[in-house]
Amino acid sequence: MKKLLSTLMVLTVVLASSFTNKTTSVHEVDADIVDLAVQTEFLSTLVAAVKAGDLVDVLKGDGPFTVFAPTNDAFAKLPAGTVENLLKPENKAQLVAVLTYHVVPGKVMSSTLKDGMKAKTVQGQEVTISLKDGKAMVNNATVTAADIEASNGVVHVIDTVILPSM
């Protein structure tokens, strides 16, 4: 069950990051995170990662989940070859660890974020929230769009892939 929840959380992160634009508007949607991702062109990297991690079915679950979703541009910032290596079948466990590090159990809206707040991820490690100059950050990633609601959680789009200690 824990592995299934972790997988679901990872998929949520992956799919959510690509269906939003770079605004700070609040969007409410009746679709789940997977359905939203399928409807957008911004999800190619996330969708590939979710498929490689066998997480598609998981993210259709009830949740709720909070996903800090890196955009395709965020994935592109990683060192050359990183995404390709993570997508290889032999690196599935590492891919799942990275993806689940972007997911927190429960529904956490931006209005509840506090400077210095810690949140335990589905992966097991914590992320740190900071608030500076009107912007929220998760570790070293800036939130570019917040409070994108899906039927099974909420997505906060980030501009950088955050990596757990391996």
C-alpha cells in the first residue's frame, strides 16, 4: 500500500507540472491530475517519466495529494543525459524516488504555506518551504503557478526539479 501511495504521489507530480501556464492565477478543475495532464502539451517530459515509473494508474486515485510539479523547462535544466538515464528501465527505482519527492500527502494550498515550513514527501524525505519577496520556494525551486486544483489534489508548478538525497 505504501508503495502504491508513493507511486500515486509521483505520478501526480509528473502529470501536474505540464498542464499549467506560468501565471499565478487560481484554477479549479473537475478532472483528476492525470486527465488534466493528458489535455496539455506541456507534459511531455512528465508523461514520459510517469509512464516509465508505471505511475499512471496511481494518480487516478482519490488522494488528496499536493504536487510540486516541475515543468518541461525545469527538466531541461538538469545536466545533459539526466532525464534520459532516469527513464531507462534499470533506473526505475531512482526515477520513482525523484518523482515521489515532489509529492506531499494531503491538500496544501498556498495560503497555508509558511516560511521555514517543512513537509514530508511521499518519498520519505522533507522539503523546505521559504517565502521571499512575495514568492514561495520549495527547496531551490520557485513556485510559478499555485493552487491548481484537481479532483484528487492540488498542484503548485515549480521551475526547477528538486532532487532528494540519494
